Amino acid sequence: MPEIPDLEAIREYFNERIVGVEITQAEGLIPHVIRTGAADFAATLTGNRFGTTLRQGKFLLMPLADERILVVNPMLTGRFQYVEPKQKKYAKTCFVLTFENGKQLRYSDALLMGKIYVVAPEQLATLPVFGEMGPDALAVSEEEFRARIKKHPGQIKNVLTNQKFLAGLGNAYSDEILFEARLDPFRKRSTMNDDDIGRLYAAIHKVFDRSIPILRDHFRDELDYQEWREHLKIHRKGAPPGAAKDEGRCPRCGLHISEISPNQRITSWCRNCQK
Ligand SMILES: [Zn+2]
């Protein structure tokens, strides 16, 4: 699932390349993903131009010259490509935008769970999930973070990934943040003291400050986005069955990384370093 670092890097990539460039052709290929209608999508985007792409939580907001906004929520498997038209299209390509510079921006989605809208700015708050999101995890102040987290007593990983608490954190980066903060993902927030909460807030910025430049470099040339997770320290870094003895160890203490996957969502952590 694309999370804040992925979407920040993609957003910057777009802003360096497509701002003000005319869209000469717009095709909505898989209508049900385009919630506001494929015909309206094509009619609105053809001949239009993007302004500066913004991000709120896991939504990309791509404002258009006519003041409407293309909103993309890629969910689990939404992927972007910015390529030459001759490059092969993915099977589940939902839309293709062709620009006057000859390049194409494509969005594909293997599970078709992503959601795309073209809306006026005042309609944003009515979109599912969007209107109920908490402040963005990258923008929230420490004071607001401390105040909001008091209302969530449950297991800390569930709190972090609750979009109503904070927008933008998903399964992978919440594991990284909890590893950085040395907090057990299953620990109840109600057992955490002020120091723990401060360490957690600092860890969000440490993890993002390290990850965003790595992804930015990764997308420098051609954007053909597949999940890039090499730089993560703990999430899905456990040893697979039959791995060598030195694989899957905590980069901090050297013990084996623990992994469980309730509800098919893998949580990885170190039982020694994270209390
Ligand atoms: Zn450890």
C-alpha cells in the first residue's frame, strides 16, 4: 500500500514534470474505479492542465486549471506510471492521460480497490473516508498529537493506523515508527507515559525524514511505481521458513524479528527492543 513517503515522492515527481502541461487525451478505462463517472472524467480532463499536486493522508489531490480536483486514493494496489506511450500497459490500467509532451500518466490497480474522483473543492469533505480523516501525520504538531492520542486507549499500532486519529499511516510505516520508538505494537496506549508519547512523535519524523529522500531518488527517472521497501528496518524483514540462521535479525540487537499476521496484515517487531 502506498503510504506517506511513497505518495510524497510521487507528488514531487509530478510537480517537477506535469504542472501546466496540457492533457491532450484522457481515457477512463475501468469505469467503476472512477467514482464520479468515466465520461465526466474524460470530458473534464481533456484539454485541462494540472496545478501543484497535494497530499492529504493517503489521498493525492491533483488540482486542475478549471478549479476542479482529480482525487486519487490508491488503497492497497494503486500504481502510477509516467512513461512513453509505447511502454506496455498493465492489465488493470484504470486511466490514461496523454500530455502534449507525448508522455502518459497511467494509473493501474490490480485489486481495483482504489477510488478516483473529479470534484469541486467544496465536495472534498463529502468523499468517503476523506471527510473523517484526522490531521496528516506529517503535518500534525506535537501538541495536537499528544492531545488527540489521549482519546485512543487501545493497542498502539491500531491507534497509529486509524485514519480518524492521524491520516496517512499504514501497516508498513507504523511498524517502522514503533521500532524507532522502541514500543511494542501490541502495547496499550493507556499504559504509555508522556516520554513514550514524545518518543513516538519524534519517531514519525525520523522515519519519514529518512524514507522520503530514498523514495525520491528511486523515482528520479521513469516513474513505474512498484512498492519500494528495501530501506525498511523491521517491516517484513523476518526470516522466511528455511532461511539461514543469520537472516531476519533485528538491526539493533541481533535477535530474531517476530512476525504475526492477524487479519492478513503482517506486523513485524523485535520482542527484545520494543517494550
Ligand atoms: Zn532488537
